[in-house]
Amino acid sequence: MPGVYIAYPFCAQKCTFCNFASGVLPKELEPRYVQALVDELRTADWHWTPETVYLGGGTPSNLSVHNLTAILAAVPGGQWREATLEAAPGGLLKETVSGWRSVFINRISFGVQSFVDKELSKTGRKHNAAIVEHEILLLRKQGIESINVDLIAGLPGQTLESWHHSLDWIERLAVPHVSVYMLEVDDDSRLGREIVSGGTRYGAGDIPEDDRIADFYEIAVERLAKMGIPRYEISNFARPGFESIHNLKYWKREPYLGFGADGHSFDDGKRWQNPETALAYVQRIGNPAKTPADAIGEPFFLGLRLAEGIQDEASSHQQAIEQFMRDGLMEKNAGRVRLTSRGVLLSNLVFQEFVTLPDRPTGPAVRSRAGGKSNSALRVLSSG
Ligand code: SF4
């Protein structure tokens, strides 16, 4: 069943780890952007009704309810099976949540990243654990139970103790979905540029070693499983029944249309992509070029992200699979091939063997911000 992704790249601040084409954009650009979005949605060639809608960004929780209503009114359906909004914690009001409910938003993805003040302050985020707790309660009171919390493993200054502290908060809040991304600093981010120039701002000199970040990830896998939130995809963990229906479409190669800046689409065996920046998007002339989808290894590459793995079919990959099994990176069980725990940590290496797809998130690592380059087609991370 198809899905729709809608990008809103406007944010209240530019987070230090973020390399997306999003952030603090000129205020006068917003009405033009919203209008362009509504026009694009209204004139799209809809030959199906979406079952999921996902508003990402950027920070779509900063959209006024008026603009959000105008945007969603242009999407066929309504009362979608899953309608997710990425949200930045801080300043959430009861009236806003009730406005979200009125346009059928039923899932919130919170860009928390950490529950430790010292870590948050280095990212540029303004919230704290108490604010997150209060706002999750607010969502629940308004009937939104399907809540995701994003965490980043490897933030500057993060320690084993502070990582456990963040996981303790997950346990306390009992959210049904968690995304865990391992930080990989990108030169395009403020943090990356600081490191390149030899500076110390944003905790540039205080990023944990790769091995330590891998430890954080493994601790999260173990602790979340004990909380009843097992891993179902490299970076995603959910209580059974709370998996992201929308994001699963990317990995299962179901059709989706992406709208707004950097929106990626996949339908009828073709892929296409909108201009990356908000300005280029509002100025665009004509339609983006469509290209035939597929690198041969793509179904394999995407399916391996899932904990359930993929059906083991006789394929040209057999030799590589056998080698990865000997190396302890893959395993076969009940006719399915999947990554082992070690394979998950080294998934970038494994995926490279099967297909080279530029600009697509691979392992649990994130490039510069939790979520990698803005790629709505395969994006795995909420921003907010
Ligand atoms: S991480 Fe999210 S909130 Fe921060 S600048 Fe990037 S898109 Fe905006």
C-alpha cells in the first residue's frame, strides 16, 4: 500500500550535527513554500489513495495548524492508517495537539536525541527531559499513543553512564517506538566544520570513539529488547504492533510519493527526486526527471535492513552471502538471510558488496544528524 512523504525544512535552530538542507530559513520563504507544496500535492498524478502520510523535515511541528490543514487537505484519503508528524520537543500546547488530531495525525516522532542536558546543549537543542515527559503526557491525554523517540549514540561528551541515563528515561516514559542512530560526523555540519578547523565548540574534541559508540548501540539493542521494544530494523525498535508502517514501505519497496524540498518518490518502477533546498523547490520549473528504479541489488540491500531479513533465493549474491556467513556477519534461518548482531554494526561494509547507492543511509550510523542526508525515500530518522 502506498505512502506519502511531505517535507517541511524550516527549523527553529540549526542543530550542530545536522547536514540537511534545513534549518533557520528566511521567514518570507515559508508562505511561498507552503503554497508550492499545496500546488504540488493538488496537481500530482494520484492513481492510488495513500494509506500513510509522513510529515518530516525540518520541523513540521512548527507548521501552524492552518497551514497543516491546507497541506493535508490536498492529500487524498484522510483518516489515513498512519499519519506521522515529526516534532521538536518544547513549547507544545494542548490546542496544537488537538489541531493535529483534527487533521488525523495519529503518530508523533519526537526528535529528543538525548535526555542529558549537557549533551543537548552542545547540539543546539533547547529542551530537557522534563519537557519531553510533560509533552508526551500531553500527547497521550489527547489520544496519541503511537510515539517515537529518536536517540543519538555518540553525541559529544556522551558516556556509558549518560547513555544508560537516556535509556532509563525511555523505560520510564514507556514509549512504544525508539530510533537509535550512531552519530557519524559530516563535514557539512557545524560540528564537522569545527572539527576540520581544529576548534572545540559544540564538543568537537569530545566525540566518543567508534568502538564506544558501537557499545552504546549494542547496549540499546539489549536494554530495549528487555523493555519489550525489540529491533525490527537496523535503527528502529518497536513494541509489536507499533512499527512505523510508513517507513517499512521504504525497506519493502512499496510505492511512495515525496513532496516538498528533497522529496523522493518511487512508483511504477521509477524513482525521482525534488530539488534539495526550499528555495530551489519554490523556484522550480517543470517536473523532476524520472529514472528506472533499480540497481539489481536494491531489494537485497533494503531487505537486509530488516530484522526479519529476506527470503533466501538462489541469486548472484550466493557467493558473497556464503563469505559473509563464514565471517559471522550473516546467518540463515528458516529460509531467510539476515544480518547477525556483528553484521548490523558492519552493515555499511556488507551493503557495499551488494549495491552502491549514493546518498542513501546504510548502517545504524547517521551522517552528521540523526538520520543522514535528507532522503525521504529511505529516510529513517525523524528530525524535529
Ligand atoms: S536536526 Fe532536525 S531540527 Fe535540527 S536543524 Fe536538522 S532538521 Fe532541523
